[in-house]
Amino acid sequence: MNIKDITRMGSLVMVGVAALACASSSKAVSYNFEVLDSSIRVGESFDVAFVATFDSVLEVATFAFDLDPLGFLPANGIIQLNDWSVPLPLSKFSFGPSEVGALGDPFDPLFGGTDILLATLSFTALSAGTESVAVVGPAAIGQGLELYDFDSDTSEFFDIESNFEVTVNAVPDSSVYAALPMILIGMAAFRRKIA
């Protein structure tokens, strides 16, 4: 091991320490995951939006998180991640099947504000029930949300840790729909008989 390798290792350690230190920044950052469909049925596709609110002088440098850090999605066989997208000028990247990430463009930055869309996750409903999806993106391991501050020319790192629930409704049996006209006719005849 030569001095270059030791210096490079020291730089990597310092980056890790800086990420840990900045993860508790004084800047206000909030984010949430919004299920965009209020009534999801088996077999349907639906989206979940990842939105954040942060200071307008901050630019999105990068973000990454795992939807299912233990690899059990679909845990109950209820939903399955199909794909995800990010708005321009962000560029999509991933290092694994359940990781969602994006890189910012320094020449065309995405600045902060209220409810900034960072990603749209697309799922398919596989069966009826409720699924709780864990979202984990620790800044200490290179995930989380990195925001670049133009005023101080520094980056700040924020952990992403959340979860969201999806309820999938069963599709009514087609025989119910077939019997519905007969039920309505029977109810009308019964009403006439009473009147």
C-alpha cells in the first residue's frame, strides 16, 4: 500500500464522517411518499410519488433509497415494484433491484421549494390486502438525500427513512355483476307487490 492509497482511504473515511455529521443538519428538509390512487384493485397498476420540501437555495445533488432493504418485497405477495421514473433534469440510477436513485445535473439544477417531485414509483397490485413498504436510505452509506448549498458551496446529507401503506381491494366476482339485474328486477317486483 503506497501513500496515494492511504490518502485515498483517508478521503473516503472523511467523506463518511462528513455524511454522518451533516445528516443532522440545521436545514429543514421534509419528504413523504404519497400513494396516488385511493382505490386500488387486484391487477391494477398504481403510482407512489416521492416528494420533498426544502430551501430554494438548495439543489438536488443526488438521492437513493431501498424500498425493501431485506429483499422481501412483495412481502405478502400483495404488490410488486415495476419501475420508477425521475423528472428532468434528474438522471435515474440504481445499484440493485429495490434501490431507487437519481443524480442531479449541475448545469441544469433542480432547486428546492414546496412539494418537489423527486420520483414516481410504479407498482402492480397482485392480491388483496394491505402491504407496508419500508423505505431506508441512510446517508452514512452513500444513500439518503444530498443537497448542494450554493450560498456556502457545501453539500448536506439527509437520511431517508419512512414507510407507506398500500391497501389493495379484491375485484368483485363477475357472477355478482351477472346476478345484479335479476336482483334489481326482484326488488322492483317486490316493491310493486307491497304497494
